[in-house]
Amino acid sequence: MPTAIGSGVRRLHVLPDLSGGGAERLVLAHSRACPEVTVATVFGGGPLASELPGAILGERRKGRPSARAFVRLVAAARAADVVHTHLFAGDLWGGLAARLAGRPVVSHEHNVDVDEAARHRAARRLSARLPALTLAVSEAAARHSFAPRIVVAPNGVELARYAAPWRGGAGLLAVGRRVPQKGFDVLLEALPPGVPLRVVGEGPYAPETPGVQWLGTRDDLPELFATADVLVVPSRWEGFGLVALEGMAAGTPVIASDVPGLRDVVGASAVLVPPGDAAALRAAILRVLENADLRHELSARGRERAQRYDLQQTFHAWERAGREVTGR
């Protein structure tokens, strides 16, 4: 559990829902570490809802929140000193609720969507005017943002949670929402015969494949990382490679796509392959699995690099942003 932090500024985090993605898990950790935090969603619950019994849950109505849910969101914003918004729906509807409540907004640019539709891009351009300040999780995410005022504040991990010795032995591991961005289709194409793979995360993509276990959302990630021979992160794009960082913190050897949001996080501590290239990914998997010395070298490098990304630093950056926009 992170050390309790706080600055007397009441914060409302607004997310689209409480699915198990990186943004949602960071907000959950912040709510546990800071007594002044409240969490609200635009569209409803999700796998993490049971871990946030005090969350204010929205309701979906044809792509937008119900009127009743939006009224609750405005009331929650009015009870806060600052509203922190995350992801597109959280930024848009949370920003509008904060504007109606007369509260300042800090938004968070978490991702880089290379397949973004033109209308979505236009809506992001408009909603970028709502925050007083935007925090980007990486330089890549900052370049993706339309915000006039933006500060890079990298994500972090609770390093002590992943301190157990890495031992491997259980094959490959992949973690993330089962959507096209995460590249799990490429991973299945690249999977060498006879190599077991566990995939953690929710989503519609789960083809029946020999040797592959689709585990859904799990709360024992440190143990899964510790027992994996290799963590594979085959994303087509990322704003910040939080899963790769968690794996490095656990000492798990990492193979990742060579895209900015991942490359900036892992540096020389992982094996990088071109995104979408199944042949290159298979060659990298075989190379790492067949070389114990390389696995141990990647494990040591990853653990060392992960020390740069302590979760407390992330939360202190959020706290500073809240104080700045409220003038405290």
C-alpha cells in the first residue's frame, strides 16, 4: 500500500468506467493513498467497481451518460476543489460537469491512438479547452494532446508490491484489455508451438488456441509476473507502457513493441520488435526463451530501470497540479 498523501485539496477523479486498464488502476491506487480523493464514472462500473465501494457510478444512454448520472456527476464536481479527468469520455463529460460546477480541471493524456477517427480527433480538440492544466504520461502522449498547457508526469508503480524474486517457469504472459491496440492477435500468430501463454485482461477477443489461457481480470499480478518466463507487450501503440513497467519492476524479462510510449519506458532493458511483425516477435520469443543468461540480464536491467518510476512520484505530480490550478 502506498504511503498516505494529501494536501487538503479535495479531488474528484472522473473515468469512463472502472475497467482494469492502466488509468483505472492508477486512480484506484491514488484513492487508497489519498483520503481526499473521490472517484466517479461516466458510464457505470466494471471489474474494479467492487474495489471502490464509494465510487459514484454513471449510467450509459446511447453513447452518453444518462441525465440522472450527469446531475450526480455535477454534484460530485461541486463537492470537490479540483476535478481530474481521464480518457476521452472522462475528459469530455467530467470537464463539462466541472465547468457547470465552477471547478478547475486537470486532465490526463494517457494514450496515443494511431487509428483515431477524424470526428474523435475533432472532439478531442474541443474538449482540450476545458482543463486548466493537462498532465501527459509521456512525451509521446504530450505530442498527441491538443492541450494549451501540458506537463509530462510519467506513470509509476508501487515498487514494493513487485519486490518478490522472479523465478519464471510458467511460459509467456501478456496483460491488457483484449482490444486491437494491444496486438494479442499478432502474439497468437507469433506464438511458437508448445509454448504456454497466459493472457490477463477483459475484452471480446479470446479465440480458442492450444496452450493459451484467457484469465480475465486478476488481482495477483505480482505472482503472475514472478512465475512468467517472459512478459510480451505486443501493442500497436501505447501512451505509456505501464504493463511493461510492472513487469520490469517484478524482474520479468520483457519483449515489447518498438513504439514511442513503450520504447521511452523500457529503454535498453527489454527486447524491442517492430509492431505488428509476427515473424520478428516469434524470433524474439525463441531467442529469449532459449537463452537463460539473456533472461537474467533482462531481469536485472528491468528492475534497475523501474526504480525511476516510483508511484509516489506520480502522485506527488498529481498533487502539485491540483494545488496549482486551485491556487493553494
